[in-house]
Amino acid sequence: MKTNKVITLLIIALTIAISGWLIMDTVTETDYESALPTTVKVEQTEIDMGILQQGKPQTVIFKLKNTGNHPLFIKHVESSCGCTVPEWTKKPVKPGNAAEIKVTYDAKYPGRFIKQIKVFCNTDKGVEELRIMGAVGSRQ
């Protein structure tokens, strides 16, 4: 009986510790507002996705390397259209490490496309601009 109580208490303590660690490792509004500026090097600011098949979403990855001396906080990433969906890390990026911005384009309509992606972060500029382009072939 006493062993069961000890095991239960250990499980509860472990759960609380892991939850706290996950919360601490996520960028908050306060973190972003109080963050010191850093610098980033974007591997590619523009990616040509080529010719896409209509109806088949495609994903590309942009890499942002933190080249500064302070953690990189990505507050928000937005695209110029609902057909372009970005995903990004919510954790601080340590100096020397890189963050990935995954961008999925929903190739619903045929024709050429150019979409802007803005990464709001704690650099001197405050925003890094990315772009995807390509063409969607019509269904056959």
C-alpha cells in the first residue's frame, strides 16, 4: 500500500516537472518583448517550387541560422494568402543553431504563384521576408 502511494507521488511529481519544462521552453509574449536583438542568416530567402500538380499540397523548408549572441525568438510567421501555411518552432533558438520554417502551399488552382512569408523575430529589422514561387499545372 505504501509503495503504491510513493509510486503515485513520483508520477505526479514527474508530470509536473515535465510540464514546467515544456512551458519554460516555449516563447511567450514577455520573452519576445524583452529579448535582446540577434542576427540571422537565411539560407534561402526565395524558393522556386517548380511546377506542382494541381490538388497536391507541397512543402518547402526555410532555414534561419542564429548568427548572433542572443537567443532568437520567433514571435509569429504569416503568409500573404490562406493557401500558404507556415509552421515554425515556438522554442528559443540558441546562438549557432538554426530554426526551420516549414511552408506548405495548397496547389488548388492552376497558374503561376508568388507568395510572401514574413517571420517576426527579435532581429534589428524585426521581420525577415521569405518568398515561394512556382506554377500549378492543370488537372488532366
